[in-house]
Amino acid sequence: MAELTKELSQVKGDRPADPGKDVRVHPNPDPPGKQPLDVPTGTPTVIVDDLHIVYRVYGAASDSEKGNAVNALTRLLKRQGRPQMKEVHAVKGVTFVAYHGDAIGIVGRNGSGKSTLLRAIAGLLPPHAGAVYTDGQPSLLGVNAALMRELTGERNIVLGCYAMGMTPTEVKEKYQEIVDFSGIDEFVQLPMSTYSSGMGARLRFAISSAKTHDVLLIDEALATGDREFRKKSEGRIRQIRESAGTVFLVAHDLRVIEETCNRVIWLHKGKIKMDGDPKEVIAAYNKG
């Protein structure tokens, strides 16, 4: 918290805030001439302050506690119940600030806390300690994002757009664009239960990205598309950035991260191991 407060006080110059003005904060305090070409110049959109996320896993048991005749008899004689809950510390003291215009890639091995961090930023997981502050409502797009399998693609497009706050007129204007972008064509009239996993993921991305979000969180949604769709998706992410949005992207394809993002956060065992230029972070990640 002290580090975060120091950063914000430096960029604000310790001047009292004027409630009538929009205070612009820049992530790089280096003097002019040393700025990278792709530094966002907007206000903070997401502040993650010493965030800790702890899962409580029910029904878990160690090898010595697993159900077998000997252990069951031992617990019976000792009048002990089977252990019902264990805690998993998935995110451990993560702190960073994201800005308008940022496209932040999040890399790390399986189990490093990437998806957990996105869900916490989206407000789907309560912090065990620390806090997350966002400007606007973050929108989480994942491969398992909820669309109704019993309904047609057409109905899911309409309902999905309404859920994002779009008006009926806006839905009509965006409908064909969503169909064309997803590439599902005539399947739009069929129930989503008939779609392949790739078709479903493409439709979810097309719906979610049809509206400009203040903060868009993408969890592996690009991994299921073909090369053509990935190119379109990367172009859409750039459009979102140019319209003063912020994008978080989790993907195992490091090429997509490097080409799309201006910043990369490397998570390792729930902690930030490195945060900075995509090429530098990805190079270190590949070596590690």
C-alpha cells in the first residue's frame, strides 16, 4: 500500500485534488525523451492494492486422510469427522495500476493465479485481504462465459447485448457485425448446443467486444479460434485500446500476448514476478 501511495503522490505532485478536474496519471515517471512509444496517457482504470485471494476447497483430503477402511476405522474409534475444508492461497499480495489505453497480458504457469486475478478484478471473487478499485464496470470474457445452450445464436446475441446495456436500436445495428465477426453464418439460427467449442468461443468474443468497455478481461478466448479469427481478435483489441479502454488478456500463446499488449505481468505462485515491457518479460518467462 505504501508503494502504491508513493507512486500516486509522485504523479500528482502532492497537490490537493480538485474535485472538478480529471487528474491525469502517467505510469512512467521517466523524463521526456526516455518514454517508450506505446505508453498509455489516460487515467487509472484498475488499482489492485495488496490483493490476496483465498479459496476454501470443501471435501479435500490428504493421502493419509483419504477414504479407506483403515482410516475410516481410525476416525470412528477417535470419533473424528472427515476433514471437510482446506484453504488455497491463490493470489498473494498483488499490487499494480492499469491505465486507459493499456493492454496488459498476464502470463504464468498453470495454477499461478491468472484466471483468479481476472475474476477478482471483475468482482466475481471477494478479496481475502487488500482491495480492487475499478473505473466503470469490468466485463469478463472467458471460454466458459455464460450463454444459453438451449437458445439459438440469434437469441443469445440479442440477450447478450441487452445484458451489456445496449438499446434495441444498438442491438439491430450491431447484430450483423457480430454474426460476420464470429463467422458462424447460418448456424446463428441453430441452438448453441449444436456449436463446436470454437464456434461458441468466437460468438462469445464477438458479443462481448461489440461494445466498447472501460475494462475488458479476456481469459483464453483467443486460444480456441483459427489463425484468421485470432488476427481479427487482435485487431478488435487494438480498437478497444484506441477508444480509451483497458484490456487484460490471459493466453498461453505468447506470440499473441507480445503482438497485442503493451505491458505484461508475470505471475508465479500467486505473486508478481515481473511487470513491464512484453519482450523483456516474455524472454525472462521463457528462460524461467
